[in-house]
Amino acid sequence: MSFTSIRIVTDDVDRLVAFYERVTGRRAERPSPVFAQFSGPGANLAIASVETVAMLDPALTAAANRSVIVEFDVADVDGAFAALAPIGEDVVLAPTTMPWGNRSALVRDPDGNVVNLFSTPTAHSA
């Protein structure tokens, strides 16, 4: 078995895609207006309209997540965080060095999902 993707179900695909395009610096693949995907090394991030999972109602509810963190390993946490500032994202945690050494900044995406921009120190940094 291989891990493939995480899918975020939303009422506003365009708004969420615009946010994640800004976070990743990449354009989403848009095979249809109700679905988008960011492909890359590791797993994919998919964004889908509630229409795509209507048969699962009420198991899935858009903008109701309070337990999952979407994480991105970035080269410069402070720079990535600053790049999001002009769009006024809801800050959960400003750039901080965590007790285990990672540098992290957490914001909420437009649907309220927590997004962690983090970097792991190299073995050569002290």
C-alpha cells in the first residue's frame, strides 16, 4: 500500500486553490471546475467541491476540520509566512522555533484548516 493524497472538501474550490497556489508557489492541476490537485514528491493535495462527495453526506462537511494539520516543508519559514501576510491569513502561530528544533509557522486556510509551514534543522546547524 502506498499513501497517495489528502483531499480537502470545500464549498469554494477556487478560493482554496488560490490559497494553496500561493503557499506552494505552483499552479494546481484543474481537470474540472470541481476538482484540483497539487502533485509533487511525497503525497498529493487534492481539493474538491462538496458536489464530488455528495453521496457521502453527512459524513463529510466542508470547513469543519479541527483535527488535521496540512504540513509543508519549506526552505524559509519566515519568508513563506511573510508572503502570506498580505492576504491576511488567520495566524495560529507566528514563526517559532519549536522545542524539538523545527521552525514552524501555522496559519488557517480560507476554510479554517490549519496549515504548518515548517523547516527541519540540518545536522550541521547549531
